[in-house]
Amino acid sequence: MNQIRWRLAAGVAGVALAAFAAHAPGQGSTVDEIAKYRAALQDGNPAELWEARGEELWKRPRGPKNVSLERCDLGLGPGVVKGAYAQLPRFFADANRVMDLETRLLYCMTTEQGMADADARKQLFGNGNDRKSDMEAIVAYVTSESKGVKMNVALDDPHVREMYALGERMFYFRGGPHDFACATCHGEDGKRIRLQDLPNLTTKEGAQKAYTTWPAYRVSQGEVRTFQWRLYDCFRQQRFPELVYGSDASIALTTFLARNANGAAFDAPAIKR
Amino acid sequence: MRMSTCMTWVAVAAAAVGCATTPSDSEVNAKAAQMLKASFKEAGQAKLDRLDQDDTQRTCSLYAGKALPKDVAARIEAANLATIQYPADGKLVGDWKNGEKIAQEGRGKQFSDDPQGAVGANCYACHQLAPQELSFGTIGPSLYRFGRTRGFTDETRKYAYGKVYNADAFAACSNMPRFGHSGILTDAQIRDVVALLVDPDSPVNK
């Protein structure tokens, strides 16, 4: 753990020095330096710590029923984790609902393990310090088991098809005091907010690159953030009210983006600034 | 019945989205509206009424990033132009130094923001302005030399004030917030941002 931190710190410091030495006006060079910074971050990803903790949590008997999540069916059968994330969201007949991974995990925690919904939702996001999230760890583990697997979200089921269509509506929905929609920032190629490159999520390449690199360890936050968090925080910045974790709008958007990423090899947990 | 609702919807959205290929559009729209209210909860200053769209937001959403027909664009621009309130004292230009601070400030109106705290315009998130600031976004056009390029005239000042107040008056379904119309910035703040753009002494025009 210390070694990962050290390598991370050394890599960041090295790039910062390089950026300083090569400091020249003009946005091209700035963007290049940021790309180098990101490359250095790939060297050691603390998300591995979340994955290890998540695997232990997945396998440990928990909740009032004292059973492990290995009873949980993520779509490929109870306990099957390998490749499960790459085919989500999907329709689950037992819940009569289209679910993404995180909603499904909440479902399994309450139905299989017998937790109260409020208990399952107690710490969905870590606080960047001492209060870590079990959910973020479990998601890190499950998603890591899809590394290299091609995204394959099927629209055969009418419920999923409808969610996809709803997700597309959500993507273009303008609201709030700023008139922002997802499309405001993610509807064109080659755009930046400040120096941050913005993926164009209306293209296949853009959706693939973005969706396959979440969850991610956020260096600035010291936590592994999941796709539910990504949507929650986008809407915060859109000046919307708070997106409910596991809500239909969140699942609809996830369905829209995950399906658009079909065909690309999943490559997360990743690491981001 | 599906046909008639479809026709109503098309009357609103004109030919942007084909009705024949997606006969359930009206149903999806109705479901989307339901889903929306159930999927968000109020937090801090962000109440659920932020999901209630005005005509401009609704129409722009329906076109889903596609080009607007000319008549629809003209209607939106006219409706938004009518909302612009120029200051009663006729003073459109404030202090560019304060305008620069407002342009840098990204906080305001998020549920995580202190409702009594700073509210900025975050111009640099999307625009290049003063050349000293290298960390600028590209969602909007560069505004470097805004005043110098357009001329330091009454016309330029009035356009800048109106554009910041309500961008949709000049470009329907603009990505830019309607800072005055939506009550994001005060009149004094808009004047200061205008100064950053049009004051010959502003770094934007150096």
C-alpha cells in the first residue's frame, strides 16, 4: 500500500517537474503535460486496494441472514462475477426491473442478506478519509472481473429497450437555473471544460472510452468512484437536485451509455485525476 | 389515439424527429417526465422545481442536439429577447477587475454550495478570455479581444449585456446559461462581466 502511494507520489512529482521545466504558453503543450500526468498515474492504481477489500466483502457472510453475496445473481447466475458487469444493465425478472450493478447489489443486500434498505445505503460514497464505502469496494471488485471483456448490453428485452430510450431523453433534458443537459458538455467532439477533456458521449468512440473507464480511483478524492457517483456528481454540477442512487433516471442513463459502449473492451477500475 | 398524440407532439417538435419510425415517442416522453420526478430529491438550495422546464428548455430538449428549423429558432430567440431588462440608469459597463473574479468563480447554485456564498459565471470553464489564464475551456468560442474586435461602441456594449443576460435571445438553444433571465447573476455582476469583455483597459482587450 505504501509502495503504491510512493510510486504515485513520485510519478506525479516527476511529471509536475517536467511540466514546470517545459512550461510554455499555448494550450497544446498544457494538454500534453496533462496527458503525461495521467500516464504516470497508470503506473500504480490504488483501486487494487478497493478491489481486494471488495472481494473479501463479496465472499464474507453479512447481514441479518449471515450469507455472502455469492448468492447474488448479477445476470449470469448466482455468484458469477466474471464478465457480469459488461452485460449490465439488464432486466431482472425477480425484481421486475431493469438494474445496473449498483442497484442490483442493493437488491441482493436487502433480499439475500436481509439488510434494511437504509443500512445498505448507509455509506454509498466514501468521504475521502476514514469513512470508506463498502459499496465502492464491492463495485471495484465486481467490475475488475470484467477487465478485458467486451461490453455487451442487449436490447432484446422490451424493458431494457424502453430504459435505453428514456436514457436518451434524459441525456438531452435541459433544466435547472443554468439550462444544462448532459449534452451541453458531452455532445460535441474535442471540447474541454477548463483543461479537462470532455468525451462526446453521442458518438460510439466517446461512449466507449468514457464508459469503459469507470469506476475509477480519483486521485483528487482518494476514493474509487462508481458510475452512479459519476452521474450523481454530473447532475450536481448541472445544478439539478440530487440524483437518487439507483433511481430509474440513473439506470436509464447508464443503459443508454453502456449500450453505446458495446464492442469495446472494459478497462476499469481506472485511475483519473 | 397514438396517431393523434403523435401529431400533437410533432406540432411542437416539427420535423426534428420522425414520428413514423418511433411511434411511441409521446409515450416515452410521458414516462420520462414521471421518471424524472421520482429520480431526484431536493438537496440544499436545489429544489425539485428545477426540473420544471420552461418553453425554451422543453423545446431545446426535444430537438436533442439537432439543428432547429428556422421558425422554431426565431420563436425561441424572440421570446428570450423580450425578457432582457437593461439597467434603468443605462449603465451597462462596470468594473472589469471584479468581472475577472466573477469569470473565474465556479461556485453558485449547486446543491453543495452555500446559498449565501459566492455565485460566479465560471466563464473560463467554456471560454478563453484574458490571455494570462491558460486554463480555459472550449465549449464556447474564444472571447479574447472581444471589445477590440467588435469595436468599443454602444452597440457592442449593448450586445454584450444582452448576451450575458439571456444568450438564447441571440442563439436559440445556446449552451450558455441565461445569467440574468434565470437570476444567476445580479445586474451589478453582469455589468462587471460586460466590463471584462468591452473595457479597453481589460486584459481581454490587450
